[in-house]
Amino acid sequence: MVVRVLSPLLVLVALVGAPASGATDIPPSASEATPATIVRLTATGSCAESAALAAAGAEQIDAKLRLWRLEPATAAALLPGLERRGAIADSQPEQSYDVAVTSVTPDPLEAEEWWRTQIGIEGLEAPGPGVPVTIVDSGLDVAHPEFAGRPDITLLNAQEPANIGGEHGTSVASVIGAPVNGVGIVGIYPRAVLRSWDAALGQGTRLESADIAAGILAAARAGKGVINLSLGGDRDVAIELAVSEAVASGSLVVAASGNDGTRGSPIGYPAALAHVTTVAATDQSGNVASFSSRSPYVDIAAPGDAILVASALGKNWHPSSGTSFSSPLVAGAAAWLWTARPSLDAGQVAEILRRSARDIGQPGRDSAAGFGILNVAAALALPSPIRDPYEPNDDVEEVAPNGDRNFRNAPALTTRTKQTTRIAGLVDGWEDPRDVYRVWLPASRQVTFRLSGTGDADLSLHAATAQTVAGRFASQGRLAQATARGTSERLTFVNARAGRWAYITVRLPARTLDSTYRLAVSSAKLKPAV
């Protein structure tokens, strides 16, 4: 799938449909007439089919995730056989999106960085190099006057030639880390460690999902950090898997909410994925910009209207608008906070940014601004929230030892030798809708689960044979549940048979937005029958 860039633009094309006014129509090439296919093999299929796929010219996107890209002729020849042999876990066609470019000010250096007064950084000094920010985008022009000679820049792959690509990625990078060098502008975190992955093709306005996923994985596997995704499109299995691995490896993923606010705000990805910090845009009056996409997945807002950015194509600076530039402000703030408070984990950084935001618009959390506008000073001072150490653990396959999305390999909550424990966590209706833990049910014992939290949450216990506990499959393999109203739950299960594994789930009812909770597990011998 080709994912549209939320570029230095005010308006993007809708998820489907004709280009917006001002778009340049580019006839599709012969290779684009029939899209390539992204395939994810099953575990057994990967063993049996990989050699044949490679020999036929298919491109392996990632071995660990079993992802392949098949060009049209290869897909036509191989897909029917792969499907018959049950070798395909997921498959989808790639799709293309057009973009529409806004006008820019002829004399851009007259503009001011008005956004600094909105986000609570006046009078603050950002730290030196620390937690890195990876920009998965269209590449970074390191020869631009803003970045020439700047230390702490790593190019994770080959970047497109300056006269072809790099425009959007360079602009995004300048919002984060334009240095104090007497030239141009100053980013939110001037001495940030910047890493760039170029996922662009052609003129830098088309990003393919396989290349985006590869960039996310490269960033995640290089160590914990912040990953900025100023892009959006339809839901994509490659990007979703890459984001899950990034979260499991300890990175924070920040994404733009989208620029479809005037066109009904269709749900876009990766903004709508769980555990992604989704950023809306505000204008110079401090209100949510009209173009900013609204959705319950929005976590926080940051300035995104007429933001002065570096231009790779012009070797100069100009103001541009879009949630593309709100997202890197939050990504830069996250790296600043994480560098200043290195004992935090990624989930705590995201929660602090959300909870310290300055409320705007409708009172409380809303679909336009989330928790409110970024406030760096308040974030630096906010006490640390509890850790949620098992994330991502939204479903059985993410915590089962042989689970297809178990990237963290977290231990079971209880075991044969450890039958009592306590754990703290948090759940959020949109960002983290449930927490699933693997537990041991001892033979001939009564196991009790006690939950207390800041909001109403429910408990359910599922057999080890359950493949999922999400959505409409919530009743699959369910052994017991507790769904009383209130901030506490108690679930008791008598295991009269041999010891066995199971899954305990903390989930939110529809009426609750979020809850910080503590879960205690204990067991006792069964009383003999009288």
C-alpha cells in the first residue's frame, strides 16, 4: 500500500476519491496500473515457501515478520498456489494517493516561530543529545544550510537525491531539531539526536507501506527512541506489525492525526492504532485547525498552521501547514522529556504528555484536541505515572509463548511455582482497550483475582485454547467473568481439574474512558466436601 504523506500541505486527498483542488494529476505508470501485493506468510509457509518466493523475484520486506512484496506478474503466478497450500496469513494490494500543495510565502524568513509561546517552552533550555528521534519519511537533506555540519544525525538508509526527494522529511526534521546555528530556524529540541529513514519514491510524495514498516523496524531494532510518522492512509498489516514490535521493544511512536477535518475526518492509520500517540493541529489563535482530522484516537494537539520549516528543494525556509508539523513537535517534546527523565519508559512518556496537556476547546478530553495542547513545562514537572510493563498485551497472540505477535516475550503473571502476585497497569478505551495476562491455574485450587482502579473495569478469564479475547470473540473460551459496576472487581474460579494455563483480561466497559488499576492474584486449597 502506498501511504500518503501529511506533507507541508494544508489539504490532502481523501482516503478514496479524486485529488483535491490544486493537485497535480500524474498519470499512473504501467507498473502502477496493477498494484503490487503485500503478503504475510504463515509460520509454516515461511519455512516452505520463502526459497521459491525469492527465486521467483519476490522481495522480502522483513524475515521476522514474514512479510513479502510481490510485483503484479509474480503475484498472479504464485498467489493461487500459496493460498491453496494455506501459506498466507494476510495479503493486500498496494494503493496510491495524490497530494495537493498549498502556497508558500515568497519571503519566508520574515515569518516568526509563533508556536513557541503556545507549548510552554519559553524560558526553558532543551537538553543536549539524548533519546533519539527517528523520522520515517521522505529523507533528510543534510546539505541544507540548516543541517550542514550538524552533529548527531544518522542516515539509516540511502536518502533520495536532493533534487528529487527529501522535501517533506527535511521539513519535519527541522521542526524537531533545527540547531541554534545562526541560520534559519530553531527546532523544539535543537540538539536532538536525529535519525532519518527514507521511505520515499519518485519525487518524495509517495511512501509505500513496506518501506515505512522497514523504517519503523530499523528504528525499533536500533534501541529505544521516539519514532515520528507524519503520514497516513488505510490500515496496513506491515505497518501495524512494525508498530507493535516498536512498542514491545520500548520505543514511542508518534503520528499525525491527518488533514481531513473539513472532509469528515475518515479514520486513518497509523494514527488510529493502539499505543500510537496521535497528534492534532492547532492554529495561531490556539484553537484546533479546521483541517485537522478529528477522532477519538487523538491524544494531544500541537501547533500545525503556518509553521516555518526548512525546504530541501529551495534550500531555504517557508511556512507550511498540516498535522505533519504538529506530530514532530510532540515527538521532539517526547525526546526532550525522556532525555531529562531517563528513568521513564515509553508508555510513561506518552501518558505524561497527555496528562500535562493544556485543555482547549470542549472541557476535558475530546476528539478534536485529545487531552489538549502540548505543554512542555508542565510535562517536565508532572509526577511519573505507574508503569504498564507488559505492553503491548491487548490480545492472546501478544502474550502467548507461541503467539504470532508476541514481540516482548514477557513472563506469565503467575506460574506453577509463583501462585500469588500483584501488578499495576492502565487501560484506555482508544489507546489500550484491554490488558491480557497469562496465568497458571493450580490443580484443585481456588484462584481469586481482585481488581481496584480509578475507573470501572471488568475481568474475564479465558482458557489457554482461546486465540483472541478482542472484539466479537470476547466469549471465546471464556471460563468466568466479573462485570459489576464500580471501581473494584472480584473474580473467583475453582479449578477442580489438573493445573493448566489461562488468560486473565482487564477490559473497559463502553461507559469508561480509562482506568489505572492494581490487580492481585491469589490461590487457596479447596475445602473438602462435607
